[in-house]
Amino acid sequence: MDRFAGRTLIARDGGDIGRVPGPGLLKPLVNILIKCGLLKEDLDYHVIRAAMVLIFFFFGYQKWWAYEAQRLIPYISNGPLIFWLYPVFGIRGASWFLGCCEWTFGTLLFLGFWYKKLGILGALGSCATFLGTVTIIPFMPDGWDASAGGFPAMTGNVPFLMKDVVLVAASFYLLRQDVLRSLASLPCGHLQRENDSGHCSGHRSLWGCARRAPGEGAGRRRGEA
């Protein structure tokens, strides 16, 4: 007997959330997570933003010290998008420049908790930052272990850079969410026109139209069901 076969509908505030396994060990765990606020609106959005702010603070702080300037040499020297920093700023200057950028982007992301347009700028800077580091991976010397057959056996500096793939994705997520929330603050008429049926046309998927009447969509879906 499959103990996860049964499924129970979980509802909150009168709206359908989804189905989770019923009998078995998973249902109590899911219910505990729900009671702990796991499904709180925008929780993931705020957690990711806070994590990115912390990352930019600590990495930006490193850039002001000589030890970090030396550690950055193999990364900047082999970065197709950032190699120009050394001819322009020098070794220490390049590190300081990156530190200023990271603290600026981190500050903008932090202000994005309240001001979405500033959050958009911070997310754009974050995307640029981690695209600049991810693109180093193919050009990093000795990045793949020859004794293990080379690619995809990471070694040297490549494993450190690989984490930035996730950070690019997190930055893009924040960028998209801030754009949607910024548009939501505008009158719906600025984003799309009403067609004869009364539905939003043009930018139909924009958050501003979707969230114009909170709960309206859920009520409509229950009525249609």
C-alpha cells in the first residue's frame, strides 16, 4: 500500500492552496511547515532579497583589503567581461572598484524592500555582477581535473565560481519580481486597455492587472469550478 497515495486539500483564507499527501509521514510535516508560516505571502521573495543583501555586504567588505586584491588576480585576469579593470584601475583599484559596486548594489537591493524602482536597479547590478563572474568559468586555467577526465570534474577556482550560477538566477528572480511590483503600483489603464469583453488586453499577464482586486481571481476560480 502506498502510504502517500491519499491526498488532502489544504486551504487558507478560503482559497485553495493545493494538495499534499494525506496518510503517512509527510502530511504532519507539511502541516507543521504551513503553521510555521512557510506559505506566507512573499516569504521566498523577502528571504532571497535579504540573502543577496548579506552576500553583497560581506563580499564587498573583502574588496577593501590587500589579501583579497591578490586573490582576485586569477579571476579578473581571465574574465572576458572584467579583464579591463586592471589596465584601468590597477590591482588594488580594481578591487576597490568592485567593492564600491557590490556595496552600491547591496544598498539598492536593501532599499528595494520599500522602493521597488531602486530594487530594480540593484537587481540589474546583481545580474551584471554574477554574469561577469560566471563567464570566467570557461576561461579559468586548470579548472577541470585532468586525472578525473577533465570536464565536468571541477577543480581549482571553478567550484567557487559555480555558485554564481545560482546567484544569477536569484538576481533574475528579484529583477522580475520588482518589475512586476513596480508595474502593479501604476493604474491598470497605464499598462493595458480594456477590450470589449472587459478583460485586460495587451499586457494581460502583468501583476498590476492580476492583483488589481486581491482575492478576486480566487473567488472567480471557485465560482467557475
